[in-house]
Amino acid sequence: MEAIIAVRYFRTLIAIPGTIRALRSHIAGRVGGLQIIGPGHAIAASLCAASLLSGCGGDGVDQQADPLAAYKSQQIAWAPCNAEQTHGIPALTVSALGADLSCAQVKVPMDYAHPSSGDISIGAILFNPGGPGGDGYQFGALKASLARLVNPASGGYRGLYDMSRKFDFVGFSPRGVGRSTQLSCSLSAPLVHVDWLPTNLSQQNVDRALHNDKLYADACRNVPLAPFINTDSTARDMDVLRAALGDAKLNYIGYSYGTLLGAWYASLFPQQTGRILLDSSVDYDMPLPLQSQAVAQQTLYDDTISLYALTKVSQVALPNTLAGIRTLFTDAPDWSRDYLAARLYSVMPYHDAIDDTIIVMAAAYAITQASALHPTPEAYATALSSHIYFPNDPESNEEAQQVALGSITDYSEAVTGVYAPPQAPTDWVNPTVRCSDAPVSSNPAYWVSRASVIAREAPIAHSSDIDNPCIYWGPVTVTRPALSVAAKSAPPVLMLQSENDMLTPLAGAQTTLSALPSASMILVNGEYSHGLFPYGTACVDSNVAHYFLTGAMPPRNTVCAGYVLPGVVANASAASIKRAFGDSFTDPEQAQDIIERTRELLRTHG
């Protein structure tokens, strides 16, 4: 039984040399020297927004001369998982997998250039009956459990079920996160308040943002572990894991940033590359700090979200014109824009979070109205508490009210002019990978100029161009392997992409596709969700499953119809379809819970 490795993107999860903690489920078969008692599964490595890493070699090395031989030949000692190892995984999922869920550790070197310098740990979950996933850890368990609930007589999710009968799904926390050796950085001074940059690019405000950038860069740059938190090391970790599992080839599913990691691996180890799905792809050759999402976010909001919201104005307190809805966030007071942008960004990229998106929109409208006359903070809070957001939906009304009330601290600070220092960041791996993988300009003026242009084209979006510690990161030592190596020597890869994905826009995915002449892309028309597989339609899932099970590729440019929101016109080339869910699973309620938890992991780290 072979394994599949799955990875995610847009925030950062990277494996670190040392030990890989793993979980597996059983279903008959053997993986290398491991006794497996269950259907096969995949290796899910959850990583986030990071750029490609370099690296060369790794192919055709004589085992006796291979400095990694001890790592690749290590025996994985499976054992029942304890409560700490299954923490965060729904109890129902753990119970359903039962004895098929077990845990282990795999050692990897901290520094691949000097393997004898020491080990570190990588947290991992390996299953037999499952799917690819999130942190790599929980995500895999959730997919494994979902595959078990599929009704094989139904259509949509049958592809996931079929894959689970052949493959082991293996998930691991990439270096620096989760169960892996953690990257921890410390600020040398408090951060300072920065006004909403897109509307305040004054020198004083920009200088405050750059001050924070330098603090952020200095906090991590000189941490001993930081030089080894990069995509190149993670790709090499995956090859050690492949060898330790006893697999001749690496089968892999990568989401978002994970598409960079998958393409990186195929370029670094083309002879060890098996079947690879790149779901929601970034532009391989463009450093991540340069891959702006702002214009795609503005387009999605104007052309899709706003049209759908207009169909809801009889049910929720929103402007009753398309123009009013489109300017809802740009009409909000500047002091609220950062808060609202963060809330919107966390839900807007995902089709199944559309109700949450409308809730944020309702809160934004209330914030604008309640603050219009500049009341005292107490009066402002009272106005938000008495505002009617959803007249006939108490639950949504409560949720929107809570989102709006979350702005009280920002309002109070804006009224008094006294700002508390921003909280220190907790996500250190994301910037470390982004800044370590590829060189970018160290000239602040370059980034300010970019931010100014983007603010005009996409006023709804926050300016990540100036909130960018890479400006001060220093020299980059990682060398990105040429994608042409994968194009020439690795087996064909399969890509899956939403037409209107705002986090990994279609144009970047198509650039990657053009560099891989033997690859194929399944384009889901009318869809905007980030991270698709399994999608729940035969057109998408059967093509993916057929590729993994047989190696057969769909046509290079395959188009599948997507789920289109009511009130939004789908492209003429692909009709809107309705999601058929109930008969796809033996327990629809449990399946829905698993899918929602999986999506939440993508939202948290994507």
C-alpha cells in the first residue's frame, strides 16, 4: 500500500529536522516494513504561504555514500496514540478510527548540509483510511474519517473513497509548527500603532510600519533554528519520510503554499516523484512577498460577493443598491478598516463561509452607522448592541453583533488618540519561510510605491507590501530548483484550481501550468473557494482519483462546472450546479462536521 502526502498553504507550517510525530490508521497491506491493517492513505503536510526553496541532488545517490542513509532506513515504531497526540482531533473521529489510528516519530536532520550536526522533531499523523490534510496532523485524520463515511454508491465523494482503498494518508506538522520542533522568536521592543496604510501612506505612518517590520525581522532572523525553516529543508524532510515509509515514490497532495512545496519536491527529487496534486496553485517562479492577493480579492468582492449580498438585502441590514454594497468597506471609518479587513479575509475566500461573509458585511455597515456622529465609546457600544442586523434570524443577528462589538477597543483608541501597543505576533514560521526562500527588494521605497498602486486598484484590501519584514531580512541562502527539472524528469503532475480564487489567483496557477508541458489543470468554473479536493462532484473528484489510482491524466485543460452563488451569473462555458450532499455519506451530519472542521483548518492557516 502506497502513501500520499498532503500539504496546505497560506499561513505557514513547515517541518523541522528532528522527529516526525505520526498518526496512522490501518487497513490491510504493507508499507515498507510496516504492518498496516487498513485502506491506504496519504501524507498530508500542512504548510503556508511561503516561497519555493532550492536544493539540488537527492537523486541516484549510492546508499552507502548517502549521509542520510540512517534517516531513510530508520524503522518507524508505531504505537497507540495518547491524549496529547490526538488533541484537537474530534473525539468522534478518534473513536471511529479506533485501533486504526496509531502514532510514531521519524527523525530528520536539522541541517541537511551538515546532517551530523543534530536532529529535530517533525510532528506527523499517518493513517490507513483517510485523506490529506491540514497541519498535516489533524487534517489527515479528518480526511481519513471522511473517506470512511462516503457512500460508495453515490457520486461526488466516491473519488476520495476509492483513493482510501489504495493509499495511506499520512499527515505531518512541517518544521517549526504543530508537533514539530517549534520556532520561537522574541521582539526586542514593543510594536507601535500603525494607521490603516492604504489610506494613510504619510511618511510618519510608513515609518511606524517599517519600524515594526524591522523588529519582526530582527526577532527571528538570528534565532539558531531560523536558517533551517524553509521550503528546501521541508522538501528534504518529505523525502526522508518517503524513504522511512518504504515507498519508492512520493505521492502528494498540496494545497496553496503546499503547491510550492510539491513543485519544489518534484524539481529537487524528480526520480522519487510519484503522483502529485497541486490544489490552488501559486506562481512557482515568483517570490511569495510579490504575489499580491489584493486585486483578486477586490474583483471577487465586486463581481461575486456583492451580487450575492444584493439578493439578501430583505433579510439583512445592508445597503440596498449594488453600488452601496460595493463601497461598504471603503465607506467604513479608517480606524475600523484593519479590524474589518482581518475578519473579512478569514472567511471571504471560502464558498461555504458565505454566510459568515455576509455577517461581517452586516457588522461593517453597523459600525459605519454607529460611529457616524462620533459618540462616546459607551454610546457607540450601546448603538451596536441595539442595532438590528438580521431582523428574522436571531442566531445570525447575535453573531453579527459580536463581530461589531469587537471594534469597541479600536473605536475607543481612535477617539482618545491613545493606542495600546499591538500584540506581538504568534506566527513566526510564515515570515521566516517567506523571507528565507527567495530574495526581494530591501528598498522600502519600492514597497511603498507598490502599496500605493495596489491601494488604488484594490481599496478593500490591506497592504501587505509595507507590512513586510522581508525588507530587513538580509541575504537569502536558499537556491530554488528550476521547475524545468520537474518538467523534464518528473512524472506529470495534476493541478486543480478555482476560477476566482482570491488567495492563489488563476493567473499565477496558469503561469505554473505553462512551465509544466506534461501537466493538466482541472479548472472549476464559477467557483472561488480556496482548497478544493475533495470537491463533491464526479467531474472533479473522479478525475483526481483516476489520476492517483492509474496515473492517467485528464486533458490538459479540463473544465468542470462549479457551485455558483444564487444571483451570480456563471460563465457561459460552465453551468451552475447545486451541491448534492445528503446521499454522499452514510452519516451526513458527521460528514458535514468533518468538512467544516477541515475548512476551518484551511481558513486558519490559508
